[in-house]
Amino acid sequence: MEQIKFYLSEQEIPRKWYNIQADLPHPVPPYLHPLTGKPVKPDDLLAIFPPQLIEQEMTQERWIDIPEEVLDIYCLWRPTPLMRARRLEKALKTPAKIYFKYEGASPAGSHKPNTAIAQAYYNKLAGKKRITTETGAGQWGSALALAGKFMGIEITVYMVRVSYEQKPYRRLMMETWGATCYSSPSDRTNFGRKILREHPDTLGTLGLAISEAVEDAVNHEDTNYGLGSVLNHVCLHQTIVGEELLLHFKKIGEYPDVVIGCVGGGSNFAGAAFPFIRDKIHGKQIDIIAVEPAACPTLTKGPYAYDYGDMAKTTPIMQMFTLGHTFEPPGIHAGGLRYHGMSPLVSMVKQEGLIEARSYHQNPVFEAAVLFANCEAIIPAPETAHAIRAAIDEAVKAREEGKEKVILFNFSGHGLLDLASYDRYYSKKLEDFEYPDEEVRRALGDLPKVDV
Ligand SMILES: Cc1ncc(COP(=O)(O)O)c(C=O)c1O
């Protein structure tokens, strides 16, 4: 029988996170202060982040030690298995081998605890009692709720309204782990109240929920803010995924020709892909593909420009691919991919030509999800299904070209709490929203003028 599950032992778990900043051809453009427009200094960030995370955000060191206490909790589910999708290969009649890294094995169901545990740990060291955050699909909010429980920190989550309504069981997961979850926009913050007054029917956005969480943190001395994606330190923590992948492939004596991940803010893609991009920078031939929704096509249609990370303009201004911080993406079912911007590091590797990006509509994405579930049994999150769609297309291309490629995708999360979205797909109620050209053009008019 051919082996289809590949495990590493707990002793083999990587003990360092990888910082791609050490290997990039150019430094990441500086973050700018949202009020002064001047480069952000570490002290500017102390109002919402603990010192160690600020250091990790800015350091050029290649390797960062993972603290023992974080490793100890990682070991509850890490190393995650590498799986071979052999039945899917057969169904597609492809000569390609399709592998996936199963991050759905974490207790919260996705890659998000890899950074949640680390962030809660550093906030505990800084003596903080509470962390506020946003969540889209609810995967991040539940991951941080779990991390808060382990570290003895209270967690307050602002959940994007459309997801709050679509995914009630995610809220219950957060509550089970002791967190409090509010629908965003909420009446708990000035910015939430303003939006409720001006746009009572809004679906909410990640950019808006971030504004509420930051406002809450800034106004409470004992409280910090935690971001589930985008920032360098979040991508850094996720590299445990890619470092494990390199170990797996070394053990099985193979190396992927193609690495694929879905992108919302970019963190699971960064985690799986950055260690391979390190190899690519040093001469390896490898295609690396970031996949996003056609309804929110940040990397494929946005400009590479300075923009705010949130709607209320409270975060630093970062150079990234963006659709404009006031852009409200259509209410697609991959709530975790409804973000106007993109991680500055992922943006940079795209800008440097180290990766390519593509976008898909949600119906073909769900079609891929169902095919995958029928072959491999695991039901993917709608976000993850974007990566699966691309992996299937790559496998079909390999068949047409008669090539025995090795295709790897990051299985960022399971979809067991996303079944209401599957229901809408089965009853043909999922709309394939066209790229909202007009709306994006309007939002891009709101980009900040910067002087760098
Ligand atoms: C399962 C899953 N995959 C992917 C994402 C996208 O986030 P990121 O691009 O930071 O990995 C999310 C975000 O909520 C998610 O829940």
C-alpha cells in the first residue's frame, strides 16, 4: 500500500521561526505613522503591541527562537501531518502527485493558533490582562480565544457582521474558551457607532472590525490588540508550517514543483511558502501561487501602494497591494479572504516576481471543495477551497502536459462550521460577484498621500 500520511515526531518540531526579511533582495518599505506620515518608531506601537512582537515585526534576524512555553502548547497538535491526496489524483487522472499540509488538525480548526499562542504568550510577558481583536470567518477569533484561555488573558473579539450571522457556532467556540464576541459594527466603540448611524445595513468588513478592536485597546491601559494576519510577526509565526514541510519533503526524498496557498491577509500562504521562497531566492526552480477571491482581488487587481490597514485609519500606513481601506467586499462565503489589503511581505514577494497570484469565483471554488471532500473525506473551509481549486487546475494542466509534477497546497482549515455556506452552494444561491470595478475605483481615491 502506498503511504498517504506523513508524520514528524514531537522531537522533530522546528524550534525556530523563519524571518524572510533576512533574505529579501530589498528591505520592506517603512511603515508610516497614520497621523504624522513619518516612519513608525518601535515606541509608537507600544500602545497596542508588546515589545517582543514589535521587535519581531522589525528585525532582520533570519531565525527567531520559539519559546518553550509556546512549543509546549504547539505540541498539542503539531507537527501537523502532510497528506497525499491520492484519490483526488485518481479522480483527475493526473500523473501529478498532490500533497497537502493539514492545518485543520489544530483544535480551533486552522493555522491561526500558530500565531495566536505566540501573541498571547508575549502579551502575558508584558503583563497585559486583555487582548482585543477582529475576526472574519471566526477562525482567528476562536484561535485567539483558545490562546487566551491557556495564557490567562481575557479576549474580546469583534466579528464581521456578515460572518457573525453566517457562522453562529464560531461565536460559541469563542465563548466555550471564555472569550466575548460582538458583531461588528458594534455600539461599543465610537467608530462602530458612527458606522451604525451612517450605514445601518453594512455587512461589516475586516478593516472596520480592526478599527473597533484597535480603538478598544488604545482606550484601556491593561489591554493590547492582536492581529490575525498581515503583519510581519504574524507571517513569522506561521513559518512553522513551511519549516515542517521542508522536513517532510526531505524525509520522503521529494520536493514540490508548485506550492499553493489561499490569501486573505496572507499569513497561511506566507507560513507555508516563505521557506520555499528562501530556496527559490537561492536558485531552486519552484512555482509559488497565491489564490484569492475574484470578488476581492487584492493581489491580481490592486495597485502596490501605501494604504491604511483599517477603515478608521488608526493602523500604520503600509506599502502593500490594496483595493483601498474603504472598499467593502461583497459578502462572499470565504469571510477570511474579505480583506482590502495584503501582508506587506507577501506584497513584496509578489512585487519582486517571486510568486504569482490568481483569483477564482466562489462557485468553482465550492465545486473544488466538494470534489475534494468526496475524494479525501475532509471538508475544507471556503478559504482553503481557493487553494484546492488552484491545485486541481494545476493537476489537470500536468495531465494535459503529461508531466509528473509534485503539487503542494496548504490546507489552512476545515469547514465543519462553514456548512451553511455549503448549503447555499447546493441550493444554487451563491452569487459569483463580478470584480466591483466602480467600487474599487472609488475606494482607491481614498488612498493616503504619502511622502517617502
Ligand atoms: C481557514 C482560513 N484560511 C485562510 C484564511 C485567510 O487568512 P490568511 O491569509 O491570513 O491566512 C482564513 C482567515 O480567516 C481562514 O480562516
